[in-house]
Amino acid sequence: MAQAATDKGLQLLGITEHGPGIPGTIDPIYFRNLWTIPRKMYGVELLLGSELNIIDYKGNVDLGEEYLKRMDICIAGLHSLCYTPGTVEQNTSAVIGAIRNPYIKIITHPGDGTAVLDYEPIVLAAKEHHTLLEINNSSLDPYREKETAPDNFREILCLCKKYHQPVILGSDAHISFAIAKYDLIYPLLAETEFPETLIMNDKLEAFKAYIKQ
């Protein structure tokens, strides 16, 4: 992954392995061992952490603080294998609960359609707590795409534009060949006339400062 990121000219790469709520993923001991990995490899800086699973309507996640405080970055999202969708209000409360967690810096693929959400309060909560919402390329892939995903991400972009809330583009690369692959996002950015100034991917120091707030 690090070598592929270097080959593509990236300065910073985030690697966030799924939390233990996903069947077949790694044991929590993996996260206790992240300190052994160099934070710069092949010329690219690394942020290592977890893509946590939101597991209930309060926004709790599947790893405790003793793990979260050891990581460079924590991101979190709804995944169908470990979250049972409820009402719109319950689902929205779950995401906002995760946003309020001071360790969580990015909400992953909020528009992928795993659960029906009310996006305006989510965007406002993200703005209040300096949490980035991810616009996820993989969720728009026809192989994985849920019917509502394009409209959901379009709405998120429009709301973030309205409230001047930055976003992060995510490749959701489960393999090195997909690193920095955003081709399915670009049409939505053009359609919504989303400001480049609110996209954090090419603003290294601003991104680092934002997630530390």
C-alpha cells in the first residue's frame, strides 16, 4: 500500500483496518501493535488506525478507548454486517453519536445507503465537532452501489457546500491498485459545483490541523 501510494505521488496515506465487529477481520491485538510500524515508508507518511463500526443508536463503536488512544487516526461508519438499521431518527442519532466521540475524525461513506439518514443534522454536527465526512468512491461503484448512494452523496455535498463544511474524498481501497481512485466522485463534484477549497485531500497541513482540533 505504501509503495503504491508513493508511485502515485501521495505525501500521506491513511490505512484503517476494519474493527473487530466485521466478521473475518483482524483480532484487536493488531491495533496494539501499530506502534511497531514506521510512520514513513518509501517516502510516504502514514496514518495508521481503524475503521470502527458503529454498533448501536447511541453511536458506540466496537473498540474501547484503550485502543482508540493508541491510533494515529480513527474513522467510523455504519456497516450492514454489524449495525441493524432503525428509524431515520435512530440511524441519524447513531452517526451523530460517533461524530461526538473525540477520537473519531472521519465518518466513512455516510451516503452509501446502509441506513436511511437525515443529512442536515449530521453535517451540522460534523461542523461543530471538526469531523470530516467522507465522499466514498467505492460506494458509487456499480458492483457495490446501493440505489440511493448517488443521491445521498449529492445531498451531502450540497449541504457541506451550504454550511462550508470540508469533506475528504475516500478511495476505500481494499487493494493497492485502488489507492487515490476518485473517478466516480468527480462527476458529483462537478454537478454540485462543490468548491475545491472544501476538499481536504490536497491540503496536507490543513488536513493535519483539522483532525487535531
